[in-house]
Amino acid sequence: MPSSPTPKKRETLSVSQLNRQAKRLLEGNFPSVWVEGEISNLSRPSSGHWYFSLKDNSAQVRCAMFRSSNARLRFQAEAGQQVMARAKLSLYEARGDYQLIVEHMEPAGDGALARAFEELKNKLQAEGLFDSDIKQAIPDHPKSIAVVTSATGAVIRDILTVLARRFPSIKVSIFPTAVQGQNAAPEIARAINTANALHKSGKREFDVILAGRGGGSMEDLWAFNEEIVARAIYQSDLPVISAVGHEVDFTIADFVADLRAPTPSAAAELISPDGQEMMASFMGFEQLLTRQMLLTLETNKQQLSFLQSRLRHPGSRLQEHSQRLDELEMRLMNGWKNQSQKQQLGLQVLASRLQQQTPDHKIKQLKLSSAGLYQRLEKQVQRLLEQQQLRLKNAMQLLDAVSPLATLDRGYAIVSDDEGQVITDAEELSSGQTINTRFAKGSIKSRVN
């Protein structure tokens, strides 16, 4: 019988070899892909790795995300959440399971919003809406502010609280709008346009617009990323401050606005002057005014002492100096009154300005302090004049006591010749010479025999 052919040896693969080759094939042809789906069957063992499935309406795929990758996520993944995952295709050889090795993951909605954000940002930047040279200056001391935000919630309360603490005289007009949802962006833009229209027509006057809201997710803040809001801010004649979310949040409105504040409360701090600091400045002006008035009085006192020291003993000059002193006294009083009136006028101006800027009881305190200072100064000047008059009177009495005229009152006489030369020696006289004798009261002429 003919021999039967020798059968070929079959090439067989072990399960491990098969899975290994399949793994290499998958990883070689799909280095990295983006997959969108819903998280299900999420487990987090103690190793820190995550194991879950991504599914849609008709299929699912197993996924693994190792601890080194999931630690970098900025959100908390939960079952049922729609996400976008960047992953590499692989195969778990031990079970032959086809799976994705996820390297990065983000909420599906936020990913789409982030792309839309970047697209609009690049578009508006190319048009020049972010240019620094077109931004308006924010006034240092605004009198009236238009606030575009929700009429309820913590944001408007925080803004009003800060303004009331720092500078309560600032007028605040609230333009209530939705700050979240489908109608929020048109309402915000409409409020900005309305504030500008009122200001332009003269019906209302505003110095600045503050637009903002509290913190939240990117979706919550999205109204301030809408093009309609960006255009309204760019076209605003009034300077606009954007105060959206927290310090780490950035919106399109922040880039277009004339000033970006990290929070709404910080925006209120930026646009309101410090009332306490201004009050301290007013107190400094009061102290400076007091020192100037005292310096003026001291200068007048020194001048009076100098004039007094120049008084001479003869009685004829004494009356002259007395009259001069009266004149100086009147000039001093008039000068002091004029200075006092000027200072009072200055205080009234300061008081008027302070009345417009600060609470009423502070103004009353300043007025009382000014009135007390005025009375003290008036009494001090009066006391000084009385002392100087007493010193002048004593000097006049002393001069009168040593005057030659006072000697005549004690019974003495002064003898002089016709030329007025005083004769002190009888040997100087000649027979027939005429002499004059002056007594305390009256005088006589006589001839020498």
C-alpha cells in the first residue's frame, strides 16, 4: 500500500502570545485618540488607579487611568458624567480585554466651552478689542457707579457693604440682570447700553460701570464670555470694570474691560477712596492751620517787643510812641481779625467739602473744635494786649519821674539867657543882661543889676 503523506506541523500560538501580538497591533496603529462618552462602573481601589467604562447609546469600552494621570485632573470624576478622554488603545493580556489607557480627561461640556472661549478670544484680539491703548482710565473719586449684576445674592451685598464702609457718599445704581443662563448675556449687554444711554442723555450721571458676578464653573460664568457682552463693553463710552468670579477665573469680559478686578468686592475697593484716610488728611489740615495761627501771633508779639524797646525817654517822643503803639494795636487787631476771617472762611470751605463727603457728626465736631480754638485765640490776644498796655503805662510813669519837668514841680527853676543857654554860674552874668527864669508854672524875664 502506498504510504500516506506526512501531515504539516500546525503553527499554534499560546494565548499569551496571541494577546501580546494583538496588544502590539492596537498600540502601534492607535497611538492616541480622543473619545467622548459617559463614565460608568467607576472603581477607585487603594492603589490610586481608576477603572471604569466609557459608553454611549450602543456600545462601551473598558478604561484604566493610572494614579499619575488622574492626580492631575482639575475636576472630580463621577459615574454618569459625560467626559472627553485622551487615551491610547491597548489590551490587558491577563484577561484579553480590549481597553483604553486614559492619559487626560475633561468634562465634555467644558472642553467644548474652552475651545469656543479660545476661538472668540483670538477673534476679538485680532480685531483689537483687547488693545491697552484704547482702555479708559478709571476715575480716582467716582461720585456715581452703575452696577450690572444680579439684584439678589451675595455679590451685590458685598459691593454695597464695601462702598458703605469706605466711602458712603458714592451713589450706586443697580441694573439687575441674570448672570447665568441663556438670557444672561443679552441682559448684561442691554444693561451696559442702557447705562450709557442714560448718561449720554443727561438723565443720569455715571462715572464708571461695574459688571460682574460671583464664582462658579466655566459654564456658570459663560455669559461673560459671550460676544454680545464683549461688544457692549468695547462700545461703552463709560469706563467698565469687569469683576467676574474669583481671582483665578478669567473671562472675555476681563480682556475687553478697561480694568479687571479679581472679585466683585475687590472691584468695590478699587473704585472707592478710603474715607478714613481722607478724614485723617482733614485733621492734618486743621493742625497745620492751628500752628500757622500760633506762629503769626508769636511773630506779632516779637515785633511788638522790638517796637517797645525802641521807645525813648523824652516825654515828647513818649506820646508819639504811645500813639504808634495804639496804631500797631489796631493793626494787630485788624490783622488778626482778617486772618481769623480768612481761617474761618477756609474752615467753612473745608466743612462744606467734608459735609459732601462724610457723615454729619464729623462736620459738627470740626465746627465745635474750630469755634473753641477761635475763642482761645481771642482770649490769648486780649490777654497779650493788656500785658503790653500795662508795661507801657509803667514805662511812661518811670520816664515822667526822671523828666526835668518833674524837677520843676519840686520848687526848682531853670535860668537861661536870651539864646536859650542854661546859666548855672552867677559869675557868667553881666550887669544889664536880660535873663529868663522858668518855673513849674510859667516863666519871667528879668534884668541883672
